[in-house]
Amino acid sequence: MLKTHSCRLSIGRSSFMLHGLSGAIPSLYAPFMVTSPAESGDAHYSMAETPPQPIPSKTIYWSGPSWRMTAGRKGIVVDVVVPHSQRWQCAAEMDETFSRGIIYPMETHAAGGIEFLYPPVDRVVFANRLSIEGTVLVHASAVRVNDGVYLFCGRSGIGKSTIADIWLEKAGCTLLNDDRAVIFCREGNAWAGGAPWHGKNPAVDPTPGSLRGIFHLGQAPTNRLRRLDSPEASARLLATGVIP
């Protein structure tokens, strides 16, 4: 865990300023902490010291077993289920572009304990802002080979980490992330990089590179490679993307 009062995170081409941290943030964000000026406009999030009271809402945009997104007083509210109590708690209040907002800590089971940037609220907030900034989060392992990046997409258990390990046996290969990657465009070219949220392998490299290829994995008794036409390629990429 990292202890800091404020920091800037850079994911893909998007920049996030976190203000008012009174506790530690998960160490998985350490590679994404930067001091350089933002490449694009910062999103500014204030970190509250205590969880709020429940915020009533009449409109539910999306709801699942662990989190939901609703209409709030000033924009969008993200609620999560607290694991040890199984009750709903407001996790974040955001404006409609996720460029300004408040992220609340979660009460832990330990007396008086709180946790910052816990899942899934961090991924919900960041993924929505990334999409508005033109950066897409995808379920893929990302490997840099020399100066280009290749993505290997697929559902959980399909072999993303396994094929990344095979690539890492070759010289000149760097693992950017074994489970989550980001894609974005810069000056007319497609780029890809690692996201903070990894799978089995904790090695993460946030440095993006030119996107050279996207592979959608399947399992079979023999190896084969098939080029996808545009409709199928688009459908598969949509299916592997994290859609806000």
C-alpha cells in the first residue's frame, strides 16, 4: 500500500488527479503514478474520509450482485455491497462525464478500518472516464515485442496468461499486463498499453506502444490462425471490451 496525500495517475492517454488521500492506496497503482503534466485534461477526484449515508435514487441505470449505478443528486452514484455486512454503500458520486467526483472509502471488517480505491469501484469509475477520453479497456494480455504491442483477447480461463508466458520466453518481449489492457488512438495511430488490474502475473508495465495486432483466443487440439473479416473482428472486439 502507498501512503500519499495526493497523486496523479496516468492510464493510457487519460490522467486522474486524486486529492485528499488520508490513507493508503493499493500498490498496484504505483507504476501508474506520474509527476509530468497531463497529456489530456485531468479528471479530478476527491477522496472522502468517511463513507456517506445512503443516497436515495429513483433511477437505476444498471444493477448487479456487487455494484450498481444510479441517478444521484448531482450526477451519477456508484453503490457497492460491503462484503462483511452485505449492505449497500455509496462508493462514488460523479458528474455525467466522470471528470469530477468524490470517491468514498469502504468500511472494513476491522474496527475503524477503511479502504481506498477498492474493487469494483475503482474499475467502474476509471473505465467510464477512460471511455469518454477515447480509451477502451479490454480483457486481454498485452505483450510488447521490440517496439510493437500485441493483444491476446478472450474470456477468463481461455489462455491469455499462458500465451503471454510463452511469448516471454523469447528475447525482446515485455509483459504489459496478463489480463487487462487499454487501446487508444494518438495522431491517427492505434496504441495499446497495460492497465493496473492484472491477473495471475503481477508484472505490469504502463508504457504504451504501437498496436501491431489483436488475437482472439480459442482452445483446440491443434494450433491454427485465421484472419477475421471486419464484421467478425468488430463483434469480437466489442465482446471483449469493458463497456461502461
